[in-house]
Amino acid sequence: MKCQEEFFHDTVPVNTALNRTQTKLDEENWWENVYQIDLNGNEWDFKAFDGLISIYSGRHLRYQSDILRACQGTLNQITRKTGMRFTFGMPIKDLHRALLWKAHNAVYLKRRTWYNEKSRSWMSFPSWTWAGWQGRTECDYWIGDMAGYIDQDPSDEIKILNRKGRKRPRMADSAVDPRFNPHQAPHQAQIISYPTMEDLNNSSLRISSSIALCNVQCIRKRNTTYQTFKNGAKREFTSIGDHWTLLDPDTGYKMRDIAGNEEVFERRDHFFRTDASTSEKLEQGGCRAELLMISHWPLIRDSERSSTWLQDMISCLVILRNNDSTAFRIAVILLEEETWKRFDSAVAEVEVI
């Protein structure tokens, strides 16, 4: 029997406890499957795309070079229905949001590489695409939820977490003060050029934006036990990957991430995590990196069920320079605009490979 055509197939929800059915599938096989994603919609849905890629990227491949082939049929179906085209698994007309992918909460990422017998060399996809890294990726939940902000009741008061002492503005006030309008288009980096074909010899992404030099510090190595407060109680965790934070440009003190990585905003003592190889590159460079501004967000909300927001936030890629002045993406972070302005930044063009 030959399969003629299939757009998508995945695990479907089954209540095994209902009839006491035994299963040998572990939790990973059941968790966050994408059976609810509709591939027949005629409108581009970033949240659906992020859900698909999050599942695909976390799967284990025998041949790492197959990662794009594994989801090419699904992406082709999205292109047929919505017109959205992709390059290296990234939506061309929505690159600003797509570039903000990060490691899933439960993993750290390492470069996806494979040995090419024909060229007798190690190959990899570009660092700016999720396909260039091994491990499950995702975008912050609020990025895909932006379209749902319109459902916010104008009479509701919203709490701005990073504006202490400011009176809580109402959503209705946004018509008067655009600062509080979540629908306002964010300032964005300029995408100068992108690869039109998935050719590993021509895979650079050229971006013009503000770039700032920063100092970083590894605060704990992988599998280190540490304690932190969560939901008002002290809890013990084991670090996933190496934890890195930024150093304040004025004082040199370690900074804290005010957004965190959960479904509600929470402060944490690190901004991103890396594998040992990436940490080694950072250390060889004197623990100095560059921040490449991608988008400014007037307002972001932590989750649909919450009324807490962060105001004037900057999404940045953390990049390292190669010897030929091209750049290598290692992480994405979120900074307050006030903090960003304290870094010595300048507009420049960078080629990310």
C-alpha cells in the first residue's frame, strides 16, 4: 500500500484511564502534541507555526541533516493555504517574530551538525534558524498571543509590573496615550536580505539595527543545584545547561531577568542558558557578547488569564563575532527599554550565519 498524500499526522488524545488501558508511552510522547493545529486555515497563524516547530524540533533524528525534510510537507501545506513562504524553516514575512525562538524550558540547545561524506566536512544549518540547533525550541507564549490582546476588556485595569508607583492605566486610555496601546506596531530591526534558497553555502541573514556590546557571566554550570523563590516559596532546582546573565553596563553587577520563562512574569537570576561548547566560545572571547535589537514592544502580557503587563521591552539576539566579522546567534533575551538605553549602542549592519 502506498500513501498518496498526507498533510499531517500525530498522536491523538486518548483517555487511557477511562477503560484502564495500559500504555508503554512515556509522558514525552503524550505531552503537547499538535493534534489541535489546523493546517487547512487560509490565514497565517504564527502561534500554530510555533506549536508545530516546537514539536518537530524536539524529536530525535537518526540523521541530523533531515530536520527540515521532516517538516517540509507541513510547511509546504501552510504555503499552499496561506501564501507564507519559508527559508530554512523560518517564515519570510514574519521573520522578526520567528527570530525570537529560544530553548524550551526543559532543555538546553547545542549546534545541529553532521558529517558530509561527499565534501568530507562538518555541516550545519545557520545559527539564526531553529533548525541550526539540536533540541526543542519555542517562542515566548506572549509572542503568539499578541493577536488575542484585542479581547482585553477596555474596562479592565491592567498592572504594569515594571512601572513602580505609576497609576494603573485602563485599556480605554490607550486611545489617548499610545504608550499603552498593545496593538501599536513595535520598532523593528531592518531585514536587509535573507537566503531565498536553502543553500548552506549562501545562508546568511543580513540585519541592520542597533547593536550594543555587553559583558556576560556564567553564574552556574549544568546540573548545579540551586534555590530560588517560586510562587512565594523557596524551591530547589537543578540547572539545565549553563546559566548566563548580563552585567550592568554602569555598575558591573549581575542583572536579573524580569520576565522569566514561565506563564507568569517572574524575576530570575539568568537571561539565557547554553551548552558547554557555546560557553567555551563565550569564555574564549573574554565573556563579551553583542546584543542585536530585533523588536521594541510597547506592551506585552504574561498570559491570557492574567492582567499583568510589562511596558517598553526590547527583544535582542545575543550574538558572537566570528573571525571574518560575521555573527553567530547564541540566544535571545528581553530587556527593559530603560536598561537597553544604558548600553552603548550604535546602528550597524551585521551578517548572521
